[in-house]
Amino acid sequence: MEYAGWTLMDQKADERSGWSWWYLLLIIQFVAVLWPPFYNRAEPSWYGLPFFYWYQLIWVIIGAVLTAIVYFATED
């Protein structure tokens, strides 16, 4: 189907290729685990797990949630 010289598929592809402010949420996860001296310590421990391990594990969950938020917010 043609519309003013553009096909509807081309128009949808152009709308998708745009940048969104939602992508900035992904930087939060990147920055939080980027600098190991921030979390390279044993205390406080949680159920016997040193801080180093549970900090990284909690960011796996937070990262999944942030990724889902960005996905659903930028979905067409």
C-alpha cells in the first residue's frame, strides 16, 4: 500500500529507528556494576553471602526489571 511515496512498512521502520529517553534506564545498571571497588568487600553479609556476591545477584534482577521496562515503554 502506497501513501505519499512511502510504503507503510518504511514508515513503521523509520518510527522504530528513533532514540528514546527510556534507554537511559539501561545506563543505571551499567554504572552500578562498572566500578568494582565500589562493591568489592565482604561486609555486610546476607545469609552468609558476602556483599560482593549478593550485590551482583541483586543487579541481575534489577537489570531484568529495567530491561523489561525499557522494552515495554519503547514497544510499538
